[in-house]
Amino acid sequence: MIDRDPLQQEIIDRLRLLQQQQPSRPAILLMSHLVLGYPSLEDNRRVIAAMVAAGVDLIELQIPFSEPIADGPVIAHANQQALERGFRLGDGLALIAEMIDQYRVPFLIMSYANILEVYGQQAFIDRAAAIGVRGLIVPDLPIEESAVARQHCRDNSLAWIALLAPNSSEQRLKSITDQGQGFCYCVARKGVTGQKSQFGEAVNAFIGRCRRATTQPLAVGFGVRQPSDIQQLRGIADIAVVGSAAIEVHQQSGLEAIHPFFTALRG
């Protein structure tokens, strides 16, 4: 029997259920992303409710940081606005706990290493696990520097999500995936979030390399923006991650546009 961590097992169970419901096409889960405190925590509540109602399978909540180096202009702007409007980490964690109590969807925290260092790595991970967070994504903490954080996550049954880049060698992909849990986050292209990715042969080849490196479910992000992107990822990825596009929809068309946007992506 394969020994799976709790988040990985839930993802596999969700994939199986979705495949049973839609047997005519390969199952793919939908993961959304939002920045805590942008435009406000109250808006976060409403957006999360709309996402859950539209059938989003996992939700990634980003803790604002002044130098979000992996993020493009849309998410970087959201980070800056949240901080300027007085976001406090304690308030963000309280909102996460509230949402976890309210919805039966796995919630993940995305943050940067500086946030963990200031709060205290073990204290932050202990707190995240205590309120029911299922996974942690820290894009600027490489495998060589994350051993302590990864051990704290394992001690708390909190999945440390590995990020895989297209310019990594097979050996490095394997070494990274061996240390991750839950699922692996495949970055569809080099660069930052928000820019449109061309989902074609190059991305397919990269995901194939990731498949050979691990048996974990694969999520693909950085540039997933429309239903056609989801269609192209069916059968090769397990999770499609939508971030900047959802923030843009909210900015341009308001809260009422969130539900139909994710419903269309779900197909």
C-alpha cells in the first residue's frame, strides 16, 4: 500500500470522485489564489464564498509581503495595497481559521521566507497546522535551506509543497520532489506570475519530466487564465492553478463576476 500524506490522499480522492462524475473526460482539479487583505478581509470572505460555490477544489491564501519576488504586477500590486491598508498577520490567520471552519475545502498558505523568519518558523508552522491549514508554499526558500521548515511541517502533518521549474535538471527535479508532500507545483514557465503562458509542446514536455520525477499529483500554474488553458492541461496535470486572472476579474468586473468566472473554468 502506498503511504500518502493526508493532503495527497484528499487530492486523489477528489480526482477519483470528479472522474466518476464526468467519466467522458480526464479529471482535473481547480485551485484558486487570493491575497489576504486585498481589497479587504471582508472582500476575501465574499470571494472565497464565491469560489467555493463555483466548485473550486483547493484555495491558496497569500500572506502579503513587501517584496513578492515570484509574483507579477497584478499580485504584487495586491500585496502592496493590502499592506498599505493595514493588513496584520494575526488578522489574516484569524480569517484563515474562520474559513477553514466554514468550508470543507483544503486551504493552503503561500508566503515568503521572511514572514516565517520574523514570526518564527516553528511557531508559524505550528499555528498554521493548529488552525487546519493543509499545505505551505514558500517560493523563495530553496530545498537546500528548507530542511528545518520541512521537518516542522512533517511533525505537524502539514504538506510542504515543492515547486518545480522548467529549467531544472532531471536530477534536481527528483531531489526536490523527494522532499515535498501533498502535490508538486509545476511552474509553467520561467519568470513571474500573471503573464499568459502558451500551453503547448514545451509545457507538455516539462510536465512529462515532472511525472517521471514523482508519483505525487501535479499542479500547473503561472499563466492559467481561461477555459482553453484548463482543457489543454486535462490528461497531463491533476490541478490547474488560477491566480492573477481571478484578481483581474474582481478588479474589472466586481465580486459578482467571480462565481461565473470559476464556473466557466470548471466547465
